[in-house]
Amino acid sequence: MKHAFSHALSWYRGEFTHNGEYNNINLVDNGSFSVAALAMLGDEEKVTQAGLEILRGSYRKLQNTLRFFTEDGSWPEGPHYWQYGTEFLFFKMAAMHRTLGTDYGLAELEGVKESGEYPLHLWGPGGFFNFYDSATPNVHPQTLWMADFYDQPHIAWYAGELTRRKGAFSPYYLLFYRPGMFDELPPSLDRTFTGIESISMRSGWTNLNDTFASVKGFNDTLLSHIDMDAGTFVFDALGERWATDLGMENYNLPGFWDYAGGQRWTYYRKGAQGQNVMIMNPESNPVFMQDYDARAPLVRSASKPRGAFGIIDLTERYPKDALSYRRGLMLTGDRQQLIVQDEFDLKSSSELYWFMHTEAHIEVLGSGQEAVLTQKDKKLYVKMLDAPEGAAFSEMMAQPLEGTPNPSGQTVNHGIRKLVVHMAGANRGRLSLWMVPLTEEAPLPEEVPEFRSLDDWSIPDGPMQERDRLPEVNSILVDGSALAGFDPQRTYYEWTVPYDQRSKVPEIGVVSDFDAAVIHAEGIPGKTYIDVTDPSNPGVRNRYTVALVPGPLIGDPPPGHRLPIQEVTASASPQASYGYTPDKTIDGDYETRWTSEGSHWIQYDLGENRKVGAVSIAFFSGETRRSYFTVTASTDGVHWNTVYPDGLSSGTTAQPEVFQFPEVTARFIRINGSGNTSNQWNNYTEVGIFRPMNGNGWGRGQ
């Protein structure tokens, strides 16, 4: 009891408080302590009395936090901390029902009972709407308990999809799963939530290619884990997320929790610039680009079979600049297209930036009124239906505007770009953007919908038009073996060809109940296409793509090609006390390493200028994740040239990977690391510097 209950009893007796008295940590603490207390009831009188005191105390403490559930089940900290906090809350409730036969009304509290709808409707084919400090896990055992307890199996649909498609599983599923609960479709395609002031809209629940859009406002008094993001949105279509949220940032950054003083908002992922929102006059509002705790209510919404929309009033978020400002999102075109529309009346002539973060390649067309975003074998056509004079699309990196704060230590937003609309001298206007998802080979649309102001938005009556079902293949074969991870609804795959086999194009085959034609790649890299048609409906075609990519060159070159290294240094070695120092990358031991967190370099001095054409890097855990880096070269250690930009390891091996670049004369070589696909750490076990390669072998050189 001393170790299990002492801190809990001190907390309940008022001997101390902590920073989680009101947020998700309250649910975690009270849920955890209650389950532990229930497990020990009856062991002996002293332990039982302590356990009862903990249970009573948990009900008093829970009142601080349960009040933040809204009547419709919304939670103010976003889906990540809904999952984290309610997991322990519902463990408590499940344990009490199991042991005592009651939870004394917790399960029937308004908002608690309804909250199962919250993660369900914030989830789409591209993942959760991960606003705020969010990296929402795919395992939600509490949802299974709620689906059974409340006899609402449909709320577990998303958990079933994550299990079916991603293999998400928790041992707790063995306790809470009931047959059939993963199989009942939710009754509604759309849902609004108060508090976060959001609407989520979709075209369906069963297909990876369904459309999904969600936008949020703000009406919150908890102010925990929030971003400066009122008006931000996500958009999924054709199996891709086109508008993305950047999610979490490093909690250990200086001033990360400083809301009122503003230091939190200087970090890109937390401030307005890192969201899919409009910013106004950034020169005069470099930090407080929105009023972070001001209301942004969902003022009007509609949902019918053929579409849905929501309109958020953002006026209070821009008190210095806006007389009025509203944003609307409409799922239109029988739920296959999206319109994002802003209408504003400003206090003075203003400079505006409209941002949408995306992993897609961006191409601006013509005079800048149209753009095409491309991901894998899909594209998104974006067109201005109405815009202020001079407005035009452009592309920016996911980083702060020049002249605004950009503190060190932030997460690098690898692979993320911004579709931008810049408007100068704007006073009153409307910006209406029409987004149309298309397959790679589809022509751009010629018919454009009529512009309508937000006040005139409506959804037509009648049923949603049925779409032709696309013919699918049962499996794809590569050199006679089934392609791992194949899903008939997913149409794009990458196949890595080993480096020493790249002269031979793999044979791609299919198993299909429909007619299928294979168009083979001519070389590597290259793409093989599979066109599938239904003889009973020949006008409808589905296309699968298998992209053939060359694998990494793995292993050390022949003896004698490695250049000698005289000295190795690094910009940081925060784990030097563990022995993780720069010199460990040239000791020939793959069990030792250099580490650093964030954007840092490791530098190799060759002692004199040499001709250099390649580096090799062995990445710690390189077979489980991919690492980001660049390589720069210098003759004097002062002036640097980038010789290998946008470096990305293969994620397939912990052995050395060789990265080649055009011949350069240099004495110093730097590898500039910026984390990996799992975290922000750089971990190199061995590094080599080599003279230039000649074709596919090692050439002669100095």
C-alpha cells in the first residue's frame, strides 16, 4: 500500500496539486488509481479503507474535468487526448461495473455517454483530424467497451477499420470485443460538435477512396493543448490526404506552454502559420496572428444525402484586422468535391495569406487561378471560383514567413509544402476555392460550378447519385509472388528492386474476375500499369500502378576506396555520457553510435582537399525507419555547398547505405541530420567518405 496508494492519498487529501487537475491527466490519474483501489479491496481492513478513500476522492476530483465534455460528446483537447484520458476513465467505469455492479452514474453523465461519436467522426480514410497536440494512436479499447455497454456497436466501426486495414490491436480488445461490433455501419455521414465547433462530412464509410472533410472553430475555456488554428481543416479523397494537419511538436521546447505570453505561438506547428488558415498582416501581427482564446462558433450547417456544409464565424479571432470574417466548407458534387470559401470585411487595406499544408507536389497553372496537386497516382484540381483582384496561387515551404519568429529546435516538416494564396491590398472580398479529386489520367474539369455567397449556400434535395462501381483485381503478382499488403481499394504500390538487380524489370501479373491489361515499365525506375475493365460496363475503368524503384547500394566499397578521415566533430552530442560521440561513427563497430536530437551536423575532416563522390551511412534501427539528412562539402570549413540535398535512407537496412553525388573537391564533409520518420533523433553507427564512383563501380581517383 505504501508504494501503490501513498501519492494518491496525499493528492486526494489536498496535500499537493499538479498541472493535470482539470485536463486529460485528471482522467488518467483518477481512472488508474480507482482500478488499483478496486483490485485491492478486501485484502485487509487497512488496505480496504485506503481503497475506499481513493474511490471517494476520485469522484470529487473527476468533477473538475468531466464538466468539459459537451452535451454532444465533444472533448476540448482534441482526439489524441480524448483517447489518452478516456481510456483510463472507461477502464475505471468498466472495473466498477465488473466488481460493484455500478459506477454511480458516471456512464450516464451527459457528454460522457455521447463521446463515442467524437473519435468516430473525426476519423477519415487518411487518418484522424489530428488538430492540437495530436498524434492519435490507432488503438482505442475504450470504444469497444462503450459500443457494448451502450449497445451502440456502430461507434466501434472505425476501430474495426483500423484493425482490418492497419492491424491495430490491443490486448484489451480481448476483454471488450463482442462479435459483430466491428461490422455495423454508422447511421450518419455527417456530424457537428460544439466546443471544438466543428463539422465532419464524408461520402461513405467503407471505401479507402471515400471523401472526408472536417473543419473546426473554437469555443473552449479549458485551454489545454490548443493551437492557434480556428478555421483549419483536413481533406481526404481517392485514398490520399490532401489538406493535412502537422500535429505534435516537441514538448520540451522553451516556453512551449506559454499561451498568454506568446512563446508557444512562435513555434510553427502551434502558431497560425502552421495551420490551414488565413493570416492577416503578418508584419504587424508576427506572433498573435489569431486571438488564441477567442470564440469561433459554427454558426450554420446543413446535411442532406447529396452534400453537407458548415460555416464558422472567425471574426473574434482577428480583432485587430477584421470587421467580419467567415469561413465555409461544403462537400458538394454528390459528396465528391470540396469548396473552401472565405468572406471578409477588413478594417483597413491588408496583406493576406491563405495556407493549406499538403504532402502533394504542387503545380500552379496559367495565370495563377488554378493549381494541380499530385500524390502517387491521384491529383487534386483546385480552382478559384471567386477571389480578390491579384490573388494567385503559389507554393511555399512549411516554414515561417520571413521576418516572423523561427526559434531553433523545432520539428522539420519533411515532405510538407503549402498551397498559398497571397492577397495584397485586400479590404473586402471573397476567396472561394473549388477542389476536385481526380485520377492521374483523368482530364481537368471543364464545367465550373456557379459561385454562391455563404448566405446563399444550400444543399439540393434528393438522393445522392449512385456512382459506377469500379472493377477491382483480387491480387497483384510480382515475379509470381503475391504483392504483400495488397488491398483491392488501394491502387498505388511501390516495389523496391535490389540495387544489383535493377537491369531486370520485374514481371507484374494479376488475378482478377474482370478483364485486366498490364502495361509493363520499360526500365527502373519506372511504372507498370494495370488497367481493369468490366465487360458489362466497358466505359468504366480502374487503374493500378506499381512503381518500380531502385533499392539502396548497401555495404562498403572494395578495399582501398575509402578516404582517410583525420578528425570528426559534431554540432551537438547530448548523449556523450552514454558514449554516443562523433568518433564512434568511424570505429568500425556497428554497436556504437553518435546521436543528436533535432537539426544537427556531424563533420569529417579529410586533412586536405580530396575528390569526393559518395558517403556511406549506417543508421541505427535503419531497418525500421527512414532518416532525413543532407550532405554539404567545403574546402575551408566556412563556405559550404550542398552536394546531396533531401537525403532519405531506405528504411530497409541497418547496414551502410551509399549515397552518390557529382564529383566535388573538398576537405570537409558534413552530414546534416534532421531526425527520422519516428522521432527527431539522428543516430549514425558508421560513416564512410569515398572518392567518386565511375558508372556502377568504383572509379579511379585521387
